[in-house]
Amino acid sequence: MDKNFKEEFTQIIKFQPPLYKQRHQFVKDLVEKYKPKKVADLGCADCSLLWMLKFCSCIEVLAGLDICENVMKEKMHMLSPLPVDYLQPSERSLTVTLHHGSVAHKDPCMLGFDLVTCIELIEHLEESELKKFPEVVFGYMAPSIVVISTPNSEFNPLFPRVMLHRHPDHKLEWSQAQFQSWALETARCYNYSVEFTGVGHPPTGMEKVGFCTQIGVFVRKYPQTGESVQSDKPTEAVYKTVFKAVYPSLKDEKYLQNAVINEVIFTAQIIKHRLMSKRKECSDDPERKSKFQPSMDCFSDYLGKLVVEKNMEPFVSGNEVYIPLATIFSFPKVNRLCGTFEKLCKLIAGKVTLSSDGSAVMFNIEYENEEN
Ligand code: SAH
């Protein structure tokens, strides 16, 4: 490489966004494309990729593995559910687990994953670990997709301070040819196909050096049968679980019940409020009495339609207002949460005050009458 040419570039090479973010974004895009449910990040370090992935709504199981327990523990609290996750539980379930152990060892907790990511990991492996790595990841874990990223050594001359490796802990840094021949041989051996790409574009005129980070995306050629997932695979656990978080989810009956009760009361309160305003309007203007005059907003239009079409009219009797459950059930959010009318009745039984025949939510308006 021409020295002047190289120096010109070493002054200006700065990736925007930073390269680690581009690598993580690459994985996120892959997740959006393939929609895996179970994702494991090997060599997860400070869990920043896992944290980013927990927002992908297709993922139900996230696992991290690292040989360094302390680096994982530094920020693992970021993977815990937040108050808002309890206030508004998600429709999907999500479990996040962190394990302490080595990719050179097999552990059954790593079975059954759809996507396994190894971002800037292989260059940190000792020779003996790198030898075992393909059998553990491709042979034993055998996910549908594996992503491996590693530095491209051909790019290094463009960095002014890099002498041998980009990081003192790197045991190797491969050229494109070296990485590709290792990846192709691994893919052939374990029945995967592999495609190469990368992040961190070289400067114009230097395209030959390739991406700063080279990436191999491996896709398993044949679907795994139920038998091959478990059979002949060691069942002894060798990793230590250092963190586990189960996120609140509407798949869990207790959170679903809470959400349904809240939604039922909220919907019933709105209907009651509209009914009371309507009655007040009528008593202020007797001409309008006995006519259910729809207001201009969508809610009242919708309610008016229900009342006319299905005879599900809320009504007042003495100090009580009755909002038929059938009316509440017909509201989209309640309907979606419960699925069936029977389920709605089951979930709110004993938790919401109902009319004696159980067909309507009942509110006492004595206090509200006094106020008026
Ligand atoms: N994947 C992270 C950081 C990679 S740095 C990111 O994208 O930012 C490499 C990580 O691999 C380090 O945290 C290191 O502790 C871990 N590591 C090294 N050898 C390992 C092994 N044999 N098994 C599991 N993790 C290992």
C-alpha cells in the first residue's frame, strides 16, 4: 500500500455510527428479517446486544454466555423488567438468562435456539477453544442461524496505532481469505450454508481491503427433527446461571386478569360518564328526553350504534348505573384481551361489582347525585 495514501486515510477513519453499534444493528436487522423466538448471544460481555434485542417483539427467550462473570454482571441490571413492564405487561412472554461458562463446553441450556450470535468472539478464543467451538455451536447447539463477526486484518493498516492486533486480548485476526476458508469448511462439515458480508465500509479507492468487521451468516440447510435436537446430547449442566428475569406477560393468567379488570372498569367508567352527561343534558333540556342523540365523537357514535343494534343499553335504576358486560365485551381492547365472553366473565368474577344476575357492571352513583 502506498505510504502517503495510507496516511491520508488513517487520519480520517472514524465510523459513524461507531462500529460496535453497526454490528449490533446488523444483528437487530437480521432478527427483524428472520423473526427468531429464541436467541443466544455467546461472548455477550456487558450485555449491550442482549439489551437491544429485548425490544424485538418476536423474541421470547434471550440468553447470554460469557467466560467472564464480572463483565456480564456490570450492567446486567439493565435486563431486568422496569415498572412500566408491570404496569403494561406485554402480550409476548420474555425470559432473559445469563450464564457463566465457555463456548468450548456443551451445556443443555443452550439447546433449542433459533439464532446464535458470536459478535467479536472467535478472535478472543485460545487455539484449543477455537478447535472445539464449531462442534459446540454448529454440532451441538445447531440453531437455524449462526452469525459470526470478527476483525478483518486486511483493514488494519488503515489504523495508525494498530501494530499486530486491534486489541491486546485478541489471539488471532484473520484476513478475508482466512475467515472465509474456516467458515466454509465449518459450514460444509455441519451442513450449513454461509454468506459473507460486513460492517464498516473502507474508504473510497480502498474497497479491496473489505469491511472493517467481517461477518459470516450461517443458515442450517436441513430442519432439525425432534429427535436430533435432544438425542445423543449431553444433559449435564456445566454453566452457572448468574441472572434470570421473567418478564410480566399477558400470557400469564395473573397479569391477564389484572389487565382485563383494569380495562373493564375503565371502559365501564367511560360509558357511565357519557350516560350521565346525556341524562344531565336531557334534564336541562326536556325536549331531548327519550331521544338518544348521538354526540359528535366516535365513542358516542359507537355506543349509540350498539344500543340501537344490539339492545345493549346501559341504564340507571335508583342510585345504581348498570353497564351490560356484553357492551363492554364488544369494545375492541376488552375483546382482544379476553377472546371469549365466557373468559371475560371468568376473569372478572369476584373482582368487579356486578348486577345480581351477573350480566352488567354496577356502579353506585349516590355520591355523584349528591354532588350534582
Ligand atoms: N460480543 C460483545 C463483546 C465481545 S468481546 C460485543 O458485541 O460487544 C469478547 C467476549 O468474549 C468477552 O466478553 C470475553 O470475556 C468473552 N469470551 C472470551 N472467551 C470466551 C469463551 N471461551 N467462552 C465464552 N466467552 C468468551
